Amino acid sequence: MAEKPLKVGDRVRLVRYPPCWADPAYQVPWSTRDVYRRLMARRRPLRIDEVDDWGAWVRCQFPSRAGRMHYHHIVLDDGCWVRVVPRKRQKDK
């Protein structure tokens, strides 16, 4: 069964680098690799911020050593994420 396309507000978790990055001819800036590495280490879900012709975008932020925040927008390639299924809430007894 095919996966439904992502839409704004969906939650995903990064689980690996995009498979296309394994191609030696594919150039990826070190800063992009670093953002992916940090997001995978965080292990928190990401919320889809925008969907356009390039794909699904997420927004994230990291503190710098100087204490300021660095903001990033990245597009998610196929094969690097899994959809997060919300937990069912426990009803009070």
C-alpha cells in the first residue's frame, strides 16, 4: 500500500540520511549534513512546515555556542523519514 503524501502539520522523524547522498557524484554541503545529524540525534518528531514542488519542508533551530539561535529550513528527501503515529491518550478511570 502506498504511503499518503505529506501535508502541512504532519509529524515525521528523521531516521537516516537520504539515500541519494550515497552517490559520490551528489554534492551535499557540510552544514546540511550537520543539520540532519543533529536532528537524528535529537530523536524528536518534526512538524511539516510547508509543501511545494521541491517536497516537504521542516523548520528547526539550534543554539549556537554564543547563546544565539540558528534557524534552518530543510527539505525532506524520500527514504530518510518515517511518519509519527500519535499515541492514544489514556482515559481517566
